[in-house]
Amino acid sequence: MASDDRWLERLRLELTWFTGQAALRSRGAGAILRFAHVRSRRRGGFQPLRENEITPHFLDRAIRALKRWNYDFVGMDEVCRRAVTLSEQRRFVALTFDGAGKDLIDFAYPVLARHAVPFTIYVPTAFPDGVGEAWWLGLEQVIARESRVSLLMGEKEQRFTVTGNAEKQALFSFLEAWLRSLPPADVSAAIADLCTRYRVDLAALSREASMNWEDLARLSADPLVTIGSATVNYPVLANMKDAAALREMTMGKAVAEAAFDRDIRHLAFPFGDRASFRRSHVIMAEEAGFASAVTTIPGVVDAEGRTNLRALPRISWDGRVRSLRMMRVLVSGVAFAPVKPTGTAGT
């Protein structure tokens, strides 16, 4: 079903391109693009996280194309300014990267620096500290290695037999959705149980995949780089009590400010879809002192205050199927129906 949905989306976007609507009906002041990982293609049919990956070559091509299309590359401070002022003649694009993965400095930064374009990194501070849990990597490794997987779900032992890539993908999607439905303490307990059973070192996996503070200090010295916060532990805020969610926001901000000796003005809601945060978290972001908070709800940013700065839409890039033609349609805004101000986002 998910693959059918992706195919239909691709068909719709391609048809939009060929009918020329992107050139005729651009809307909004600009767009925020979201990327997670930039690295070379990996071999193997089972790659459940491939949707979050692009290659350095594609990043280079995308930046060149956006320049040809006359977009202004801006940081998040400028996004906030343009979102509350009158529309400008040229539209903007903001490049954002979630998770502070090691591949960002190894593969993405050389491309971004060569093009001299601004970008924003959202850092969950437990990960450069070496204590963050990238549970999705542990889940991926267990399923990739095993044909029989058992784990405790609630109070019941569940067993799965997965022999082919399609079955493995289905199991990953099922367990990922289940883990994202749990409170953070239960996620930690469940993934620890799974990784212990199958001798996967989740702590080492998480550390290897993440930048450390030295890496981040190198990036933060670049005036084109904006450092934002993605809380401390990157939890699903909707599964937490309000006091704990606010603590994640404020502590992530405080740790990053101490590490970089600057104000941290911008937040990314972890995961960022409609199920992962509530309206109360939009209000908390303002209370915590953030000038903006980004989601992964698709859309473009309007001018003149029509888009809530603490619930900004982003276009998450799917590395499996999307092309530069699709990018031009998406950043134009024509692919998205007009939306009301997002003060109730996440409800």
C-alpha cells in the first residue's frame, strides 16, 4: 500500500510538471527543505531508511537547480523575517538537516561549502554527548541480519519470520510504528531487549552515526551555518506529559547554548508529523524562547504572518523516488492546497 501511494504521488507530481502548473501558479513566499542523511548509495535490497537518504551528487544537482530557478538561499532567521513581511519578488528556499548525523560533515558539508549556501542543523544534544539512542538503526540491523525475530510487545512475546526483503520491510514498518507509539522509557526498554537478544550494540551504532561536539564546533564556526535544537533525546513529544516535553525543549536549548556560546533560536519537533506533537507543544516552543519551530508537515511558507512560525511546514525529501522535476513542483507550492494559519497544528 505504501509503495502504491508513493507511485501515485510521483505520477501526480510528474503530471503537474508536464502541464506547466509549477511555472504558472507558484504560491507562498518560499519553502523549507528537510534532509536527514547525505551519503553514497548502499548495496542491498533491504534499506528501510533509504527514504531519508540522498547522495552528495543529488545534493549538488539540487542546489545548482535551485540557483537556476532563481531561489534565494536563506537561513532560518531570514525565513522568520520573510514569513511576517510583505511578499518579495524572489522566493526563498531554506535547507535544513535533522539529527546531526556524521554523514552531514563527511559528505554534505563539502557540497554545501563549495556552493556557499546557508543551512540549518537541528541537534538532539544527547547524540553528540554519546548517550543518544538511535533505536531505528538498531531495529534496522536486527531485521537485516535475522530471519526470525522475537520480542516482547507489551506483556506478550511476539515472533516473526521474515525471509525476503519485502517481508523485512513490512516488519520494520510495523515495529517502527509501534515503537513510535510508546512513551520514551518504554521505547528504550523495548529496543534494549531486542538489541540484547540479537547482540546488536545500539550504543556503538548511535555514537558511530552521530557527530560529536568537535564536529559541530567546526560547523558552528561557519557563518553560513545555523545551529538549531531538536530537543535532548529526540522523543515523540506527543507520548510525553507536558512537563517532560517542555523539559526536553528547554534542556536541549540550554545545552546547545552552553556548547556553542550563542542563542539557539530555532527548534525542530522530533519526527515532526501530525501524530508526533500537539498544539500545546507549539505554544511551549514560544514559551521556551524559540523564534521558530519546524515540522515535517508538507507545505510552503506564506508571507504576511499567515504561517505560524512555531509550526512551520517543511518538504521532507524522499530519496527513493523524487527527481528535480518533483522538487521544482514541490518548492513552487502548487502541489499543496492552500492552508489556514497553523496555530492548531498537531491537534
